Amino acid sequence: MQELYATIDLGSNSFHMLTAALEHNEIKILDSISEKVMLAEGLSKMDGIHPDAMQRGIECIDRFAQRIASIPKQNVRIVGTNTLRAAKNADGYVAQLEKRLGDISIDIVSGIEEARLIYLGVNHSWSSIAQHTKNLVTDIGGGSTEFIIGKNFRLKNAESLRMGCVAFRRYFPDEVISGQNFQRAVKAAKLELANIKKDFPNKSWENAVGSAGTFKAIERILIENQLSDEGITLAGLKKLKMMLLDFEKFSDIEISGLKPLREKTIVPGVAICTAIFQALGIKHLHISRGGLREGILYDLIGRLKAEDIRQRSIQALSHRYHVSEVKSKLYRKICRKLASNIEQGRDSILSPEHLHFLDWAAQCCRIGLSISHSQYHKHSAYLIEHSELSGFTIKERKILSAIVKNHRRKLCLEIFDETLFDKNQKRAFLTTILILRLTSIIGQNGKNNRSGHIALSIKQDKFAIILDGNWIQKHSLIRQALHLESAYWEKAGIELTLNIKDD
């Protein structure tokens, strides 16, 4: 029987959906749909996403929701990019879209994480890149452009610049095409590229590969107008520029190979592409048929098949800040034991994803010690939230940061407000924090067998620690710490009782 999967990429220019099946460990693409939403059109710092763009997005998502209704929710991943990262009103809009998708969460990813997913999709879709050479991969989106240098499936460098074919329409007021407007757009793109030029010299890569719609649209035009046999060249771009300058406005453009949906973005797209060629010294750009949405698909299947890159990111973070492997293993072991000692009702409180967060937090909650012992939990939280962790969304980094920040001392639980998480999710994350706090108390004594004498009872909004009476009498320091722990939770408005059972 086929396992069905779906990914949706909520881009600044287009929304894309990919459906696929897994048969005998082989991925088969079933359907690929793109709709021009232009979410970044009319985007402003003051007001955020324009209402018209929001409505176009809602109508598109309603159609996508019908297609994925029969696919298991855990096999669907939806990712938001630049506009949903930057817009002032993005949170409320994302919540609307999630409801229309049947409460499937939308993951807003950082620019660097977007770059990683693009590179993953290109690697799986363009066979030449898998050879043992270093390659430059670039992707012009609606609101941002990503650049990656990598070899095989290993990233060497990645950057994301805030320039895109929708955002750069601002250099063409009233959609007027002129040499002056075109050069303004090229110059603006070169100014952005100046920030990364030193890190992406053409001596550091052997092949240049373009991903996604803008590059594919340009290649199609060049081929149909006999300006290229394959890919994109600077000479071809110059000739295409001259062809475009023959038209007065975007709506006037009639060029063989240009799809009507691309007429509003092709001119700024060509301007950005020209700047990339000139700034990075590209002579020929190969085109990959795969990109972000394919990368999301392979990343999703990797997570479900126990190849989660997030675990590697946490290990790398712990090593970078010299966390003791012995201590890390001890904390993970205690956390797992305590998680298995939860007295609960019919349904499990902690889902596999919550257990992942607990495991990750146990590994990296002490990284702040590399800065200072005083308030080290706050240093740990800051490093987690502001580090680029491959595989993690912006929201996931914030959640992990909050769990770690709360693993000792005063509780600050604002992030888990029920406006952002439903009641069950909030309770699960509070349980995760409680387990990590108990782990810290037990782990300070250095013996993992002590976790077997502690159990947890979680019933609705009431938390209880169940203790073996004979054992706790012999461990006065732990008993004192647990009484203090109860006081911390009381100050946070949550009831935490200590129940001592005597044999």
C-alpha cells in the first residue's frame, strides 16, 4: 500500500504543493501544483501583508486543503518563507491558514534553513550535483534569494538576501520598463550581494545551479528564442534585457516562452539574475527542476524514517560549547526514565515530538556554562534561539529555548500562553519543563538510578511528584530542592504537590 505525503511551500510569489508516494523506499512524485499568489505584493513595514494578497492566499489554501484532506496529517509539512518571516501581521494570518488546513501547523523557517531545504531538493533532483564537486546553488524567490555552496549533501556556506522578483517590483513604479529603472534594480541587487561576495568567490565552486521558478522561466524564454541551448548565460541575459526594454510596461510584454503569470515578475527577476551573474562571476547557470518543495519532502520523510537532521544540529551545538558527553547522556537517560514514570489517563500526554524536545533540551540545556555559571540557563536559551540550527523552524527554536530557559530557577511561561498553544499542548510542554527541572535536580548528584524513585502524576491542570518515602528520607538535599520546586510552580500559578508514599 502506498504511503502518501504532501508538502506546501508558501512563498512570497507563489504557493506550491507537491504530493508524493513512497513505494519500496522509492519516492514517486504524483502531482505538483503552483498558484501565483504574490503574497509580497503591497507588503509594507507599517501594515504588513496587503488584504488583497491575504485573500488570494486564503483562496489558494482552500483549494490545497481539499487535495491533502485524505493524507495523514503527520505526512504533511507546510513551510512559510520570507514574507511570513517579515510581515507584521503574519502571526494572525498564519493562524487563519492553519484553521483552513485542518489545524496542520505552518512552519516558518529562517532564510538559512530555507537555503538548506533548497539545497536538499536540488541535490535529489539534479544528478550532476551529486558528483564529487563543489557547487553554488541559488534560488530567486518572491521576497528573498538564497545562496548555498556545498559538496554532495554537505553545506559549506549558506546565505539568504532580502531581494526577490516581487519585492523588486518597487524599482519599476507603475510597472514601467525603462533602462534607468532596470539599472536601479541591478544596482540595488549588487548592493545586497556585496554583503556575501567575499564568502562566495567563483574559485570556491565548480558548477553554478539555479533553482525555482524565476530561473526556469528565464531559461524557457532563452531556449524558445534561440538564445540558449540549455541553462542561462550572461550573453543570453543581455539579449533578453534588450528584448524586454522594447516594451513600455509589464502588461505589454509579449515574448515567446513567457507564461502570462510571469509577466509581472520577469523584468525584476532578470535584473536580479543579471546582478548575480556579474557580482559572482557566473558564466553559465545550470537549471535544476527541483528546489524548496522537493527539499521539504525529503526532509519530512527523513524525519519520519528516523533520519532527523535536528538531532545532528543539537549534537553539533553541544560540541561547539563543550558540553560533557557523560553529563549529556546522564541527563537524557534521566529524562527518558522520568517520562516513562508518568501516571496519566487514557491518552499519552507527551507525543513523540514532545519527547524529541525533551531529549534535545537535555542535551543542550548546559551550553550557557561556556559563557558564565551565573544565570547559565538564560545564556543557554539565548544561544539556542539565535543559533542557526539546521532542520529547526523559527518557532521550534523559540520553544526549545523556552524549555531550556525554564529548566531551573524562576519560571517564565509566557510563550506557552493558550492563545498560541491549545490546552493539551500547553500541558505537554509544561510536563516537559517539569521533567527537565527534576532531571537537573537529580543530575546534580550524578547518579541516574535515583530517577526510579520518582514518578509524576499529571491530571488536567494539577501536577504531582510521587516519591518513595524511604528513599527521600535518605536524600535530604533532593527533598529540600523539591520543596523549593513546588514553591517556584506556585508562584507561576500552577499547583505542584509532593506526594510521599511509605511502604
